[in-house]
Amino acid sequence: MNQSPSSSPFRPAWWLPGGHFETLWPNLVRPRQALVLRRERITLPDGDFLSLDWGPDPGGPIVLLLHGLAGGSGSGYAIRLMRALHAQGFWAGTMHFRGASGEPNRKLRSYHMGEADDPGFVFRYLRRKYSRRAFAAVGVSLGGSALLHSLVGMEEGAGPQVAVAISVPFRLPDAEQRLNRGLSKLYQWYILGQLKRQWHRKCRVLARMDLCQGLNEIRTFRQFDSRITAPFHGFADVDDYYARASSIHALAEIRVPTLLIQARNDPFMTPESLPDAAGLSDQVILESLARGGHAGFLEGSGRSYLERRVPQFLRQHLGQDQTARIDPAEGGS
């Protein structure tokens, strides 16, 4: 049961030739109509904080979205997914990792591909606060990797009841090499620019300008991860980070229904990076699609396949009894 095509298969947009166009168009051209969002700040156990952006609550199950590297609730995929989930009765929100909400966080720590503690804390917080509500999580790219890590070892009733992970770079050494080749270098250049700007703001807030020395000379993810990610997040070095944060190792241990949606022409990785059936638990389903790019999956109609497939999978596994709406004024707790 590890390969399961949807009842309405993906029909890629004929007018987007190749993985680069399928990645860039849906992620750079943002939908005009986005949900009105309400921000909630959550204080973390170490005194730092992160922010949740919530759409309107129609009374259905809660779906928390975990964004990709340098992304957030304003990313094209997040706007589309939250809007589609809301239209089908889900209460959708985006969890911003530390420092990704537009406001620098209070600690040197930020987030990375293997981040499990912060999502786990937020999952437990939401399950306690809204104990009468069904709960699901969706992660995109880095957010998908963090989600998969957080599902491993999660105690029953503390995490999502169902999960979806999209365009996950399962093997970080492979992804790092792929992003140093050809046009894929453009994604690395753009995302690194965003990360450097975030880090410069953090240096000013923390009054630690020494940490920004030489930051502008960084040209690759490997350099950034060696200088910033590994030392500030408890890894011995960049190779230790890439080994331990590769989510390929988590897939056999997941115990909640989880859908993986991947494109074999994703310019952030290679087809060989995808997991095989032997490495998946019986709760994990892989949809390996020939096309779609990275977090794109745009169809000929101009809508994303994710807008159809994600709500469909969540409803299928939450069950009709748990998707019944409640009065949002009751809080659901």
C-alpha cells in the first residue's frame, strides 16, 4: 500500500515545459485572493518564540502547514493550500519556524531540515488546546522534512492524526550537489539571499555583529550550513548535519498515515534520491509523479494538484465522524 495514485490523477500544465518552469511559475506568481490571517505568538520552552498565522475558522479539523526554507504564510504554495483547505471546511494555519515570520527570534537557534522539537511542541500545544478537534499537518520542502522527523517517536495523541509531506529533499548530500548544478544554482542564490538578510537582522537584534562577519562571502548552502546551521544547532559539522537531518531515515518509523508527494523532475533533487518501498513503513504512501517541479504541481486549469489532493487525503484518513464542524466560538477544547 506504499504506492497509491489519487482517484483524480495529476494532469500537469502542458504550457509549463520542464521542472524549472513548473517550479517557478506557481511559486513566484502568487494568487490574488489570499485568506485574511490572524497571528498568534507562541512562547517556546527556552524562552524564544515562533508565530502561527491562522486563516478564518470554519469549524472543521485543524491543519497546520510547515513552510519551506526562507518561506512562510505568504509563499505561493502556502496561500493556495490554505485557501483550498478553508474552502473545504478545514481550519488552516501556517507555523513559522524561528525567525521566519519577519521578526528576528531571540536566540541564535533558528531552524533546519531535521528540526523536530519546535513542531513537536506546537503539535502538543494545539492538541491540548483543541482537544475536540481532529488535527493534521502538511509540510513543504524543509517543512516536510521537519514534519517527518517530528512524527518519529511522537507519543499517541500528541501529534497529527494524518500528515502530508511535499517535495521533501530526503537525502541532503544529494540535494546539496544538485543545487550546485546548472539552473538549479539560481534557487540556491535566491534562498541564500533571503537567509543572509534574516541573519543580518538577527545579528543587529542580538547585538552580535561579529557573527555576520564574512556572511556576504557565502555562496553555497554547504558554506552556510557549515558556518551557521551545524554549529548553532548541535551538529559536529556540516557532514554530520546532512547525515542526521536527512529524512530518508525517518520513513520506516512513522506510525500515522502519511502521504509523500514528489516529482521526479524536481530541480532541488534527483530521482535517485526518492525512497523505495522497502524503506517505508506500512503507514507511508509515496506518490512519485513524473512532473510537477518543486512544490509546484500546477495543472492545465491553472490550479495546483495539491489543492485537490491534500484535502482529499486528509478527509479520507480523518474519517467523516471527525470532520464534522463545530462552533468555532466554543474553541473546540
